[in-house]
Amino acid sequence: MSIKEEFRDARKKFKLLSLYQRFEHVVIMFLTALIAVIVIAAVWNLSLKILFGLVLSGSLDPSDYSAFQAVFGTIFTVIIALEFKKSLLVMAERRDNVVQVRSVVMIALLAICRKVIILDFSDTDALHILALAASILALGVVYWLIGDRGQNSSEAA
């Protein structure tokens, strides 16, 4: 299917929507475009940071944990933004009018994993680490339960 045909089909589907559904669709597409700009800027910033900050300056040391924390923290930020953009696009495509809980839990898990990666354990108390571990465990169980429920309902259909 060509791009021209896809736009034609999108316009036909858009005309069938109610006024509020059109409003939601426009807002979702606007947010998607903004997130795409943020992702492009973050990838550009990450590329510059790796190229100029680590490779060309000669400070690329595999034993330097802080450099890897910064790089992987930025990578996770991009991944979180991409997952958020994907959840918005799924919402726009399905016309569900409800943000999928599974996507929200996935974004929360990614954000906490990012926090653990960039965390300096020498400056962090045990209670804070325990709280992060408990939240990862709780979100993992919720993600698993939601995934299990979704598989059972799709198998039954």
C-alpha cells in the first residue's frame, strides 16, 4: 500500500469519528510528534556525547563506571520515550480511548530500571535500594498478571 493510499484511508476513518474522538486523535498525533522530536534530539545528544565525550577525547575507559552510567541512562531515556510513543500510537490505532495498563506498567518498569542503572550505590542507603527492589518486584508481578490475563482471553477467542 502506498503512502498516498494510507493517507486516503486515514482521512476516511477520521471522517467517521465523532467530534471528541477527532479531538483525541489530533491530541494523540500531536503528542506523538512531540515525542518523536524528543527522541531524535536525545539520540543526537547521545551520539554527540559518545563520539566527542568518550571516543575522540580518549576517555573511553571500560573500567569507568560513571561514563557507562551516563550513556546507559540516556539510552534508557530514549527507550522509555519510544515505549511511550508506541503506547500512544496503539491507542490512536485501536480507538480504545483507554491507555493500556500493560504499557503504563512497562514504562514504569523501564523508568525504575533506568534509576537502578544510574544509581550510585555508595551514596544510597539500604532502605532506598529495598524500596526500588520492591517496586520492581511489584511491577513485574503486575506485568506478568496482565500478560497472563491477556493471553488467556486471546486463547479463548
